[in-house]
Amino acid sequence: MGSVEISKERVLLVLHQPLSPEIESGIREKLADSELTIYETELGVPVPPEIYRKATVLVTFAHLPEIQDSQNLKLIHTLSAGLDHLTHNPILKEGRIPISTSSGIHGPPIAEWTIMNWLVSSRNYDRQYEGQKARAWPDKTPYMVGNHDQAGKKVGILGYGSIGRQIARVSQALGMSVYAYTASPRKTPESKRDTGYIVPGTGDADGSIPVSWHHGTDKGSIRSFLAQGLDHLVISLPLTPQTTKVLGAKEFALLSASSTSQTIKPFITNISRGKVVDQDALIEALESGQLSGAALDVTDPEPLPADHPLWDAPNVQISPHVSGLGREYLPRSLDILKLNIQRLANGEPLINAYGGKGY
Amino acid sequence: MGSVEISKERVLLVLHQPLSPEIESGIREKLADSELTIYETELGVPVPPEIYRKATVLVTFAHLPEIQDSQNLKLIHTLSAGLDHLTHNPILKEGRIPISTSSGIHGPPIAEWTIMNWLVSSRNYDRQYEGQKARAWPDKTPYMVGNHDQAGKKVGILGYGSIGRQIARVSQALGMSVYAYTASPRKTPESKRDTGYIVPGTGDADGSIPVSWHHGTDKGSIRSFLAQGLDHLVISLPLTPQTTKVLGAKEFALLSASSTSQTIKPFITNISRGKVVDQDALIEALESGQLSGAALDVTDPEPLPADHPLWDAPNVQISPHVSGLGREYLPRSLDILKLNIQRLANGEPLINAYGGKGY
């Protein structure tokens, strides 16, 4: 749409894994307006300075040049959602080069992982899978009395960012009602908005989906949130000293006691970090039946040792921290880059600008 | 809301399976305004005439009284979506008693079954399940290169009734675009509407979700529909002479050839009847890679014999005709009954009236 002439950027893409031919050709097509160099290396093995010096745009997970090799860089785009792993790097401290992140691209995959795990639990998929392996056409009674729908259920989402919003969007479509929880109050329409990158056709840009919003950083606020009769609790909080083990025995008991259903107790989904949950308390709540199940993409520690009791907890579904992965990861991140190359040329603010340095 | 005084109806509920105490107490609560008799029998074992004669409202799957025992009946509500199995019954031929069906209640469970099977396939759930059984924390590469999202995909829905509409609703929330196919043209806003019962918070009441509508009953129309670059095809057609084996080798080849993705070929979901598909052709299309997978809740025949080659087809997910089952089945059907008891008292048209006799 813009009429501004864009000079051909020299984009350096630093990766840790080989690309499939399909993904690579998709990327080359997407960035056809730029001169693209794909450089494969390993974490901890630096990129040669002369490679950095040629680039005007750097796309990277964790590799950054020395200051003296960054003189041509106009933009750094990180392939991760945050930059916690790089905050002490001189490039970030200097703050000369605008930086954008890939925040927002995890909404669809992690929401799909979440919904998949809910439905696998509520619709008895493991029975279907084992029945198929046995080539059996079994009695239908366990499905009739065991299966239940998400329609009509209540989901509480702790942390209403891009991932929580896409979970909310699908939940609403399933016929559920959504309760949002954020650290800071979101009283105004402006504060409810998602101002980061949103994958087209997904999310909750204006924050209109939740039936109610709640906030706080103390245990009391979270406990009030848990006492609303939720059927699902989704943990999508960042890990901070305040959120470490923020969900423990008391919280699970409260959640369970306020459940509106007498027979289907609340289901926990953790897509944040294992340490946000008191894992021993979680195991106990599953064993006692306070919780009907849990889907965990994250554990403490990771990898979870083979002899860890969490594997034995009833109705737990564990995946090895993969909910955000998939072949769309890199192409979507480069969609943000492409928008930002255009914005930089137009002198507009960057999408997903890091630390207010994007202008 | 109505101010009309309702006389206490004597509701007879004929069932083939014992109720769980939880479901039964929910039902008794729901129908607290009526005098409820629950009568358990088996298919083919008649209900005694004196039981029928007392009832003013009959709720049944397949049991109907003789005409002479139906004199007090003001309403018959069937627990099935259709009445094909009862069309020759004298009660239906006589047409005196208003009849309503449970059409519409299958939207949430069958849509949830569908979305579950899509996500299980696209997000590699079987690997997660087997990994958990083995207590393994495996290499993430298969997830990164194998997983893909539904966001951005195109789904074609053959048969846009209550089930197709709820699949459409969730698909849209996932970021997909929806193509609807119906037998008759739906050119006007009125004709696009779903006029039957809709589970609250679900469906597509006004037919606003599809990006385009298509129609026809001939192979040519269906083939045009299949040539639109669909990633998913959902079969939700009634089985008729015209729809028998309506999807065969040519249709699968066409669907595959027009696929927009070069690497993820179309995925088939059949929630209709096994005979709508040429099953041998389906097996071949899966074996040749024309289709990336199939989720089948229905097969031909049922039960599918243990030595049937469909079990061996690559990337097939088979369940034993259970997608509509679950503990919400009966309570939801009785929601329709409750609305209709009120409507009957108010002299209003019934919801889900059978054969225009509901007025």
C-alpha cells in the first residue's frame, strides 16, 4: 500500500537448524525484496564478523555481533518472543539499533495444543487410539457416560497475552465463557487491547471476549479468581519471583471446591513454566480427585526424569515443551520482519518493538 | 418469560439404558414443573399400554404407543435427530399429535470430535501419548518440522446443518476460512439461517461464517466445490441414493490436485455415513499420499471387521460411531422438550417440529 521506495535490505538470518527445502523456498519467496543470507551455526559458536558487517537487517535467536561489527545494522529481529536471554548484551545496552521480537506468533500453535489436550481428555481419545490399534469396535457406553462437551464450560485464563487470547477465541467458539486475569488492571478499552503482532484471523485484538476481567499480583487476587466456579484453568503467566509456585495446595483446593460441576472437577493446563506450579501439590490434587486432569507442556525439571512421580499422576497429559513448535514458526516470525522493514522505510513505529527503541 | 399458566404435564420418558444418578437428578430438576415417569425398557420390548395412557407428553427414541393408547398425548418428543426409523408408524401417519425432534443437539459433541481429530493429526498427539507412556523426553525436531497449525487453512463443509455450522464456528476461531456446501441454493439471508434448535453459544445461526456458499446435488457441483484448494473436507451429508459413494477416486484426485499446500495434502473427516464415501478409493488415496489423513467416525460396514484393510490405511483415525455421544445428550434433548412444552401452552410453533405438524 505504501508508496515509499524501499532500498534492498541485506538480511542475515542466523539459524541453528537446517531448513527443509519447502520452508526455505517459502522464506526466499517471502523475502524476495531483500538480499537474503541464511547462515547456519550452533548455539555458542559465533558468526564470523565479516558476515555481520555486510548485513543491514539481522534475524537471530541468540547470536548478536560485537558493537564494532554492527555499524550497518538498521534493524534486529529476534526469533524469540522475549529477550530475557540477551538483556546484558552490549548491543541491547547501547540501544542504537531498533529491535523487534516474535511475540504473538505463538498464539495459534499453543492454543491448538491446549484445545487438543482438552478434547483428548473430554472425548476419550486415548480409548479411540487404543481401540484402533486393537482393531476393535468396542461397547459405546464408556463414550456415552464418560464423554463430555466443552460447550457451556467456564475457562479462567491466568495471563491474557497473545496465547491466552487465542485460547479465549477458540473457547468462545466452543460455547464456553472466558474469565481473564492480568497482572495490572485493564479497566479501559485501550488497556484491554492487544497492541503486539497478531496472526491474521486469530486472537482477541480488542479484548472483547472475556465475560469478566480480573487482576492482581498477590495470592488473594488469584484466589478470588479461582473461586468463580471454573471448569478450566489455563496458566499462561510469565515466571517471576511472584509467580513461582503461585498455584499450590490451597489454590487447587479452592478451585475444586468452587467448581460448578459436581462430577467433572476442574482441569489444569500449564503452558507457562513448570515452576509456576507447586508440582507436588498438583500431583496430590490429581490423586485425590480435586482436579479431573492436567495438560502440561512444561514441568519442573525439564526433561522430566523417567522415575518422576508426575508421570504416574492420574489423568495427566505431558508433552516435552513443544506446544509452540511447528513449521509455521519461522515464516510467521518473518511476516513480522517484513512488516517492520516496511515500517522502518516509512519512518513508522515498529511492531513488537523491544524496550521502546523501535521508533 | 411467558405469563401463560401451564398445567402440569405428565411426561413419560422411555429409555434403553439406566441413567447415572447425576444425570437423573439433573433431569428431574430440569423437568420439576412436570410429573415425570422414567420407564426403562429395551428396543423391541413394548411399553405397557397403561403407562402410555397416563402420559400427556412422550419422550422416546423409537417406542410409540398404539393409536388407541395415545389419546392423552399432546406432544411427542424424539431423542433422535430424525424420524426415518418411524415414518411408517400409524401415529406419524395419523399426524394428530405434534412431534418434535432432537435435531441440533449434536453440533457441539461432533464438532468437538472433529476438531480433536484434526489437532491430534496436525500436532502429533500420538507421539505425545507414546512418549508419555515411555516416560521419554524426546528430541523436539519431529514436532518442529512435523506439526502444523489450522490457522490460515481452508475447510470445505459438505452439508451445512447444525453440525457443520458448529465445525465452521470453531474453524473460524482457529483462523480458518469456511466454504459451505448445501443441496439447495442459499442465496437469501433467510435461506442461510439455521431455523432449528441451536445449543446456546454455538453454531452459525444466521449463516454468516462461510466465505462462500455452494450448492447442488450432482457430481459436477461437488467437483467444482472440491477444486477450490481446500485443506480440509468435512462430510456431513445425509445418506441418500444421490450421496451414496458421492466421493470416490476422481473426487479425491481433484481435491488433492487443487490443494494450495504442496506438502500438506487435504484431510478428510467423515461424520455422516460410511457409504457416502467409496472406501476402497479412500484407502488408495491415503496410500498414494493424495490425502494426508482421514478421521472417520463412520465406516462401511459397522462394526468394521478386524481384518478390514481400512484399519491399515496410513494416517487414518477411526472411532466406533461415537462422535455424538456424551453425558450432555439427554439433558440437551430435554432442553428442547422444555421449550416446546412452554410453546405448546402458549400456542406457539414448536422448535424442531416434524413434518409441519408442530403448529
